[in-house]
Amino acid sequence: MQDNLRNYVRQITKAQEEERKRIARELHDETSQSLAALLVALDTAVMASGSDEAVRERLASAHDLAERVLDEVHVLIYDLRPSLLDDLGLVAAIRWFAQTRLAAVGTDVSVETTGPGERLPVEVETALFRALQEAINNVARHAEASAAIVRLDVGPDRVTAEVEDDGRGFAADGIAHVPGKTRGLGLLGMEERLSLLGGRAWIVSRPGSGTHVRFEVPMEAAATVSEEGDRDGDSRASGR
């Protein structure tokens, strides 16, 4: 029964990621391209406006607004499904995300990785990326931290990921169960996603003492996911 439920939720999670990928691709191919064309048209209009300073100022303001919207669309695309995760894997994707997201709020961040550097099964990489993404977003939105460290260690027995900051911290006990707290819902989501892989999440924090979030996924689970993926691929290839 438990295995059936876990497989069912895995399929839902996979479908969600595929939908994220589809929406991100459409935003990139359609919305962002349209905004880029609008920016070119506004540049042309500014040059053609002659000496009418009022018109030039309004066009320049419209150009700045379109440029900000395009930047926001790019952020949305990468939040939905960063192409780096598919192309280069978890380390490259989380390094880019942490540096980009935290630099925007003035938090210095270092990313430390240890391990053989081999790609993990897609489902494991996705689960860890989403968990780390939530933790990093929490730092950016809530921590008011001056510095943060992201660590990823692929060991022989487990994959461990950590996010630690020197921000204002919070009362960690029970926050995930407080109704109406979006931060708590995010922490619950991290735990639930990792539990499907036999993983766990820990949050240690106190007001004024920063926050330390740790995730673990056993390599045994990673191997099981890989084997199940191979079986699924074999079934599709044979038409079963």
C-alpha cells in the first residue's frame, strides 16, 4: 500500500515538473521574445521621436518598464524549471540559483560541493533542487542575512544538502504547522518531497541566531529510483 502511494505521488510530482517545463518553454519562446521585440520597437521610436523631449521621456519610461517586465519573466522561467538543471545537473543549477537569488538582496553566498561529481537520478536531483530552492528563497525573503553558505555532499551512503545563514532566525518549533504561514507550508513541502525518497529535513533556528536547514537522501533511495526509471524505460520500449 505504501509503495503504491509513493509511486502515485512520484507520478504526480513528475507530471508537475513536466508542466513547469512546458510553461517555462512557452514563456521563453513566446512571452520573452515578444517583450524583446517590444524593446527594439521602443528603441526605434525613441530615435524617431526627434526633438520632442516629452515624447522621448515617455518612450524611455515605457522602455524601462518593458525591460523590468522582461527581467521578471526571466526570473519566473528559471524558478519554474532552470535549463541548467536538465543540461548540467544539480550542482550547476543550485550554484547559479543561489548566487543569482541572494545577490539580488545583498547576501553574500558561497556554494561548497564535495563528491565524485556524477549526475544523480533525475528525480533525486529535482527533489533536492526544489528543497534547496525553497530554503534559499526563505533566506532571500525572510532572513535579512549578510552571508549564507550552501553545501552539497554526495557521499557513499547519502546525499546531504545544507543552507546556513547568519540572518535574524525564527522560532523553528511548530512553524510548519501554523495555519496561514506560507513559510511553514514551504517547509512542509520540503519534508514531504524528500520523504518520498526516504529522505529527511531538519531546520534549526532561533530568533537572532540565523537558520540552518539540512536535507538528506540515502543513496539506496537514489539507486532504487534509478532502477525504477530503467524498468519504466524498458516497459515503454517493449510496449508494455
